[in-house]
Amino acid sequence: MFTWPMMALKSLFEMKSKIFMYLFLFAVLFILFQYMNEKTIFESQEEKIESLTEQVTISDSITDDLRDEIAEFNHFSLVGNENAMTYHENLGFEASEVESIVSEAIYEQNFGAEQNPLVPYESQDGKMRINKVKFLNHRWVIADFTDGTYWGEVLIDYFFDANKDLTLTPIQAVIYPN
């Protein structure tokens, strides 16, 4: 009489243990799958990080090279040359103020009825006008000029006297062949 419930109980226990065994195997397989999936994702992200780190390193290298080139380029300028700035500061001027005063004086000479007197070449197609000015140091400016057909460059000496009056003198000019 007790055999049937005992057998049913034994069968139920065996079935329960098989279910737990299958659940355990399923859990192990699921954990293994998750581990492999996460490992693949992690390795992919590591490769991306290494690639981006390389790009940043290259970018930093390019930035450093550009900074060096800019510093080298600015050496021949009024603002980038410490000695040139000191010269004008001793006269009571700021470098940016000097650039503004000299540039304005050069460009103002474009507006006369004649061609710009700082350009030593006569125009054949109009009036020679100065287009662009670049400060080389505390005394010299190089300027680009054109009349629309011909163009060239002129080296101009600028000087502030004791009364802080500006004198502009063309030193040398070149006109490019057409």
C-alpha cells in the first residue's frame, strides 16, 4: 500500500533532480554564452580605444608641429618678436597700437588721386594700391601691391621720431612679370 506513494514520491524526486540538473546545465551554458559575448565586446572596445589613442597621439604630434611652425613664422613679426615689442614699449607704444597706426597710414595713401606714393612703380592699367601689410619687426613692413594687372611687393621702413610722428620710406620693391 505504501509502495505506490513511495514510488510516486521517488519518481517525483528523480524528476525534480533532472529538472534541476537541466536548469543547472542551462544556467552554465547561459553563463558561458554571456562570458564569451562580453569578452568579444570587451576586446572590440579595447581595439577601438587603442585606435583612438593612436589618433590622439598623431593629432597631438601634428598640433605640436603646427605650434612650432607658428612660433617660427611669428618670429618675423612685430607681435611675435620680443625685442621688437620692447623697442616700441620703450617709446610708449603697444605693439598692436603700432600695427594699427602704421597699417592705417599705409592704407590711407591708397585713397589719394594719385597712386600710392610708397609703390615706386607706375601703373599702366590704373593706380597701384597696397592690398596687404605684414610686419617683419620694429622697423620694416612688407606690403603687397597691385593695379589689377601687375602686382609686386615693397619693403617699407617705418620710424617714429621724438615727437612720435610716423615716417614711411620705401626701401626696395619688386614687380612680378605678367
